[in-house]
Amino acid sequence: MVKKKPDSQQHKQAVVLVVDDNRENLELLEAYLEDLDCRTIPATDGPEALEIVKNDKPDIILLDIMMPKMSGFEVCRRVKGDPATADIPIIMVTALNEYGDMQRGVDCGTDDFVSKPVNKIELLTRVRTMLKLKHITDKLERTLAYLAEVEKQAQSSQTSR
């Protein structure tokens, strides 16, 4: 018997991981995100961000590139390289604007960029878009899992006849 339809999940508040080694930038991004229906989790370096990703699996990551200990490029590469977290959208927030830096971001798997100084409207628009895309992707995955279960049950009921 099929237990749960894919849309039966309750609305949950989106979780945004905000990673920046500069406290002022971190606080500014969190303040901007207060206009969205989301919960923010701050991280001040790459290793801390990876630990949060592993434990909390955020819906989206806003990621500074230039950080001590581990660059945003490396954090992005590790998140996107892990099948359990590869679908988490990453927006790199950066003062870097050279073509090579952007290419490096794309090569490690980033989904989008926001330039510093951050424009609030641009940030909120990009985050909303990525959250909608993540919601649709998650819903599609639940629907496919539901359909696979229905198909499996239909096949098992046919073979038991």
C-alpha cells in the first residue's frame, strides 16, 4: 500500500547557509535575507561550512570565495562532488570579477554569482529563484520516488497473482 503522496509534505522554512569570513559581510547578508521566509545559518570559514552542510543540508548556500583555511572554490567543489549534497544550489558572493575567477567558479560547480558590494534586490531575486528551483527539483524527486513505489507495488501484485 502506498503511504504518502509526494505533495503531502508540510511547507518547511528554507534554510540558507551564509559563508563569509568577514563578520560585517555575514551580518549584512543575513539582514538582507530577513525579507525572505528563510532561516539563515552563518559560517565563517570553509571547514565550518562543510560541517554545517553535512549536518543540516541547507536548501541553498551563499558562499564567499576569498577565505582563510579553505577557499570558496574548494568548498563548492566538495559540496558539488558529494552525491548527497550535489543538488544544493550555491551562489558565490565575490569581489572577484576577472573572467578566470568566474570560470574557476563555474568549473567547481557554482550555480550563480553575486558581486560585492552586494545589491540587496539582486541578492534576494537570485536567492528566491534558486529556492524555487530547489523546491521544484525536490518535488520532482519525491514524485519520481512515489511513482517508482507505485510501479513496484503494481509489479509485485501482478507477480503474486
